[in-house]
Amino acid sequence: MAGNHRSGRKRKPDALRVLEGGRRLHPAPTAPVTPPTCPDLVSTDPVALRYWQQYSAHLTPMGVLAAEHGEALATLACVSADYERTRQQFAQTQYRTFVTEQRGSVMRIIETPILRRLEHLAQLKTRLLGEFGLTPVMATKVARSVAPKVLSKWERLTQTR
């Protein structure tokens, strides 16, 4: 039986090829990237606004930030501002990790309540930073897809012209 256009090995999808470290055969469609507008929640808070501007200035050139990411970036900016304020409150307690509490005749040593909030905000901030590729683990994945590929000498020799 003679072969036709469907015979032979099936092509591997471009997404799978890229995940395995190869290159795309067909260029991925690119949509025009428009930076998100700053929501009122962030613009009224000067600390959150500072973080918004810092993160958007870092993410916009990478091509990661689009208009639909505004709410997620606003959440990240607000969490970063809350974390900074909580650290300032912790500094006002002179970084005390334990306090004594008297209940009747019993003296108890308990953890400072602000520490639990600091830990929660730090975890949340790290998770949100990871969503935008700003943690060490996620940065390599985002940078690899954004940065132009540098060809080795062998790849330059064997590439089609």
C-alpha cells in the first residue's frame, strides 16, 4: 500500500517541543502588550503605588505584563505594602519574638501575634512574586521564554540560511 500525506510519524506539538528544550517550528502568535492601568485601590495608597511602579517597570520590558494582569499586580503591590508596614510595626516592638502574658496567677510566654502575620504575608508575597516569575525558581522559566536564544557555534554552523 502506498503512503499518503498522513503516513509516517506524527508531528510533535510545538508546546511539547519547547518544554523539552527544543525550538518552535512555527512562531508563537504575539498579541500587542498594553500595560495595565493602576486601580484606585493602589493609587490612593502611596506605599502600594511605589511597589506597583517598581513591579510594572520591571515586568513591562520582559513582556510578561498585560492589561488583564492588573488585578493580580494590584494584589501583589498591596501585599508588599502590608508586609512593609508589618515589618515597621515589628521594629517598633524592638523585634521581640515572645511576650509574657499574665492570666490570673499563671504567667505564660507566648509568641508575638505580629510574627504570625509576618509569616503569612511573606508566604503570600512569595507565591504572588512566583506568579510573575520574580522568584529564583520561576525566573529561569520566564526568562528562558522571553530572552532571545543565544546560539552556540555549532548551532550557528548548522542552522539553515
